[in-house]
Amino acid sequence: MTAERKYEFTWDLLGNISEGRPNLGHMMRLEVYRLMQFCFRDVMEERYGNEEADAIMYQSGYLAGTHFYLQLIGETASVAELVKKLQGTLKDLSIGILRMEKHNEETGEIVMTISEDLDCSGLPVLSYEVCTYDEGFIAAILESALGKKFQVKEIDCWCTGDRTCRFQALPLAG
């Protein structure tokens, strides 16, 4: 028998921001978000190792992307409409600036960039990409909109010396 879950995600867990933060509102400093994200990541990596921490971050992004699509994007009729709605929503929420670089209708491959993103824009150059959460987030949005699974991989990152994060999405067979 599985233990009862305390924090299974629902959109209601985001709460009523206007009621709960009448003076501070929706805005907070980016450092606070990164403090939480990278501390979570550090604890996961220490406890479970890098590979499992990556899997948890991807899966968390995937869960968030699924709910984000349902609550904030909604049904779209085409890749172009999805990109337009997603661009506006990401910008309005100060998440990042999305640009579609490639959409190969024959293979289904999609390449997009997100500049000024929450996760890494402005961080020091490292020897690895850091946007694993974003990979899962994008994969879920694409699957929700297009009805097929995608494997999303960050191929360029601010932290590897690029000045934007670039993601390649490939549809999975089946």
C-alpha cells in the first residue's frame, strides 16, 4: 500500500496571491528563485547523485509544464499558434524570451531558444548545461499541445558560454 501523499500538485497549491500578498504582490527577486532551485538541486545531487537529480529536475519541469499548458496556454491549432501563445505568456510572466529557430514539419524536430531565462542567464560559465528543469517543462508543453511525446535536450546554455539557452525537441517514436 502506498503512503498518502501530502503535496500532490494541483494548481490550487499556488494559492491566492492577491489575498496572501496584498502588499508584496506577485513579484520577487530572481535571486530568491535561484536560491531555492539550486539548494533543492544540491540536496538532491548529494543524496541521490547527479543522474537521479537530473531525472528529478526533468520530471519536475515536466509536471510543471503540463499544468502550465492546461492553465495558461490552452488548446492550440498549430505549432505557430502554440509558439505565439507561449512567447506571450513566458514574456508576460518574466520567465524568458522565447524564439522558434526551426520547425521541421517532416521530422517533427523543433529548435527554440529562451533568452533571459530564470534558471541561468547571468550565471558564471561552467562546463555543463543547467536547464534540466526547462527540458522537462518544454517537453510537457509540446506533448500537451501536439499530442506526441518529445525528448528535449538543451544544446546551448548561458553556463557553457552561449548567451541564450537553445533546446532541441525530437519527437519520440510510438
